[in-house]
Amino acid sequence: MITWKLIFILAFTRFTTCQNGLGYKTPPMGWNPYNAFNTSFNDTLIRQHVNIIVNQGYLSAGYRYINLDDAWQASERKDNKLSFNSSKFPFGIKDLVDYVHKNGLLFGIYSDAGTQTCGGLPGSLDYEDIDAQTFVDWDVDYLKYDNCNEQRRPEQERYKKMSDAIKSVTAGKNKTIYYNICEWGTSNPWLWGPGVGHSWRTTPDINAFWPSIISIIDSQVRLTEYGGPERGWNDPDMLVLGFERIPYDEQVTHYAFWAALKAPLILGCDLRKVDDKIKALILNEDIISVNQDPLGLSICQVYYRTDNEISFDIWTGPLDDGYVAILFNRGIEPISITLDFKNHCRLDGTIEVYDLVNQRSNGNYANNYTALDIPKHCVEFIKLIGGNNIDDDRPCLNYS
Ligand SMILES: *[C@@H]1O[C@H](CO)[C@@H](O)[C@H](O)[C@H]1NC(C)=O
Ligand SMILES: *[C@@H]1O[C@H](CO)[C@@H](O)[C@H](O)[C@H]1NC(C)=O
Ligand SMILES: *[C@@H]1O[C@H](CO)[C@@H](O)[C@H](O)[C@H]1NC(C)=O
Ligand SMILES: *[C@@H]1O[C@H](CO)[C@@H](O)[C@H](O)[C@H]1NC(C)=O
Ligand SMILES: *[C@@H]1O[C@H](CO)[C@@H](O)[C@H](O)[C@H]1NC(C)=O
């Protein structure tokens, strides 16, 4: 068992003694058109979203990256370099990056780790040095490097090659590129990703419906110890907040988990059409501050119960200034769930329970707290303030 205090001390030591360029102390937040638009995006749509992010509170809430996904590229390289589809991007990529930067945002791009993308467009395989230079020439800040058309070459080799190319073209320059390894969790990237990239996808693509959300949550149970500010972030894929066909309570569950798992928070909806209730959820600064907590540690599963009538689990984890817990009703009837401070959080004393979703204090408690009538597929997402830590070992269920 590793203790979270020890992890924190190690992280701090490495930051101060080693210029390893990791440099991203909290998960990235931003927007990417893929979940809402697939490959049908263009300069106009991206600039509209820049304006919304800047003018409607998303930037001040922390959403900072504007990321292009697959199909910004032209079908062929020009002089061996990646080029853009000029009917979608008539002013080119550099012009768009400059617009993004002028608005105080950061710019992400997509490329493929094989010879071609899923759509048959050029990939970076064997062009890593040239493409990394192109990204620097365009002043790109983030790369999502995808595994489509992977040519059966080992992931570690291909992903490290691009990592080395980025390090080499940015060496000695005041320039960093956040590098997202996107091979869908197929070759355990949480084991080899640290030092290669800043985050790694742990799962196949998310889809905007409950079975996809719940299966991704379940697949994270064994991975929670692998992310952190020192190693890099587990990436359970982009958010599907703001999709009308997902009920509000399920969106709350989705957002609570992604925030507390310390996942990158990359929005994927059409921000021109988000209703006020979902927008307030997306901009909830208490949820975001869990994600951006300086300690950077994921929640882990500490309890579960599954039988015919009742199915729920409890996840908890330390914050820099408290503790966070998710009480999750997997079932379809409302249930109450009791959080036991000692067994589930290793805390005692008097503790204030703060409801992060509704942004209000629920009062002070000793020993335990019961969340009443949690609706179907919903969570109570709470922060515990005060109390004493009685053991440095976290109460995570052991799956190793
Ligand atoms: C996106 O488009 C690609 C090809 O254009 C297609 O293969 C894929 O299934 C689409 N994805 C979604 C989520 O619609
Ligand atoms: C840009 O993309 C959006 C979203 O797919 C589409 O509605 C719009 O017609 C496109 N605009 C141009 C100029 O192609
Ligand atoms: C640009 O994108 C359009 C729309 O998806 C596509 O029809 C066209 O073939 C692409 N052009 C190039 C040069 O790749
Ligand atoms: C380095 O880049 C950052 C971000 O673009 C900028 O704010 C800063 O002034 C640069 N520092 C130097 C020494 O050029
Ligand atoms: C919760 O704590 C109270 C005292 O604060 C105690 O009376 C009660 O038995 C506890 N309930 C559970 C389920 O542990």
C-alpha cells in the first residue's frame, strides 16, 4: 500500500529537483468537436466555440484548450508535411491557432500513430520529426495521438517515437506540447505512459448514453492508482455532458466521476445549444476544483454492494484541503447510502459535509453521514471538511 502523503512528498521532490518537463500539475480542460460533430467541423464552427468559451464563462471556469479532432487534414501531404483541408480551413491552421491564442486559449491538434487516420487521411508514422516540427511551427499546444490504422507495430514503440520527436523539436525552446496517448487502453498505457506522454486513454471511445458511461466507470476501478501529477493522467475519454438524450442525473454522475478520477475534462457538446441547467453544472466551480485539486490524486472504490434489490458503491479520496466522496446509486430505485468516516475515509472527529453539486453545506457530522434518497443512476458528490486523518493508508479495495 502506498500512502498518499508519501506520494505527495515524492511528487514535490521530483518537481524541485528534476526538470523533466512534465509541467502539467492538474488535468487539462477544454473542448473538442468530435462527440457532437464527428469529422464535420471547420474554421467557422471552431471560431464560434472560441467566442462562446471566452464570453460565456467557460474560460474563467478553467476550460482552456480548443482541440481539433480527426479530419482537419488534407488527403495528401505537401512536401512531406501534413496539410489542412482548405475547404474546411480556408485560412489555414496557423491563422486559427493565432486566433485561439489571441483569445487567451490554447490549441490542440490530432494526428494518427499509423500511416493513415481512421478516415484514410495521412498519419504520422515515420514522419514523426517532420510532423512534430509542423506542430511547433503552427504553435500547437496539445497533441492527441490516435491509434487508427496502427499497422500492427507495437504501441510503445510508435508512441515513444512521437514523444521523442516532440521533446527534440521543443528542446531549449520556451514551448511545451501536452501529449495525449490515445490507443484506447489496449496495451496498458498506464504502465508505460509516464515519461512518454502526459495522459493516456484508458478505454475505447465514449458514447453519449448510460451503458457507455457506466462501463467506463467500471473499467477505471483497477486503474485509479496510476494517475497523478507526477506520472500523468488516466484519460477515460472526453465528456458527453450536454447531450440531451442523457438524463440530467446521469450527467451529474458522469461529471462527478470524471472530476474526481482526475480525468482531463474535455467537453464535446455543441456549446451553442447547451441549456441553462447543464451549463450551470458544467461551470460548477466546486466540481471543477475537485478536478484541479493540487494534490492530484484520484478517488478509489472503497465499498460496493450488489444484489437483486440494491446496487451501489462508494468511492473516496484525499484533497489538498479535505476529502471527497461519491455515493453512487447504480440501481433504478432511489436509495440512501451511509458513508462511514473511519472505514471509508480513515477520518474521525467532527466533519462538515458539503454538497458539491448543489453547492451548499449539509451540516456537521460525527462517525458517519447518510445521503437520503439518491435517485436512479445518480450520485451524492460531497466534500468532507475538517476531522483528523487517522491512518495514512487509503481504504481502497485491493484489486491487484
Ligand atoms: C465518425 O465518422 C467516422 C467516419 O467518417 C465513422 O467511422 C464513425 O463511426 C463516426 N463516429 C461516430 C461516433 O459517429
Ligand atoms: C461548418 O460546420 C458546421 C457544423 O458541422 C456546419 O453546420 C456548417 O455548415 C459548416 N460551415 C461551412 C462554411 O462549411
Ligand atoms: C475536405 O473535406 C471535405 C468535406 O469533408 C471533403 O469532401 C474533401 O474531399 C476534403 N478535401 C481534401 C483536399 O481533403
Ligand atoms: C514563454 O512562453 C510563455 C507562454 O507563451 C510566455 O508567457 C512567456 O513570456 C515566455 N517566456 C519567455 C522567457 O519568453
Ligand atoms: C452513525 O453515527 C451515529 C452517531 O453519530 C451512530 O449513533 C449510528 O449508529 C451510526 N450509524 C451507522 C450506520 O454506523
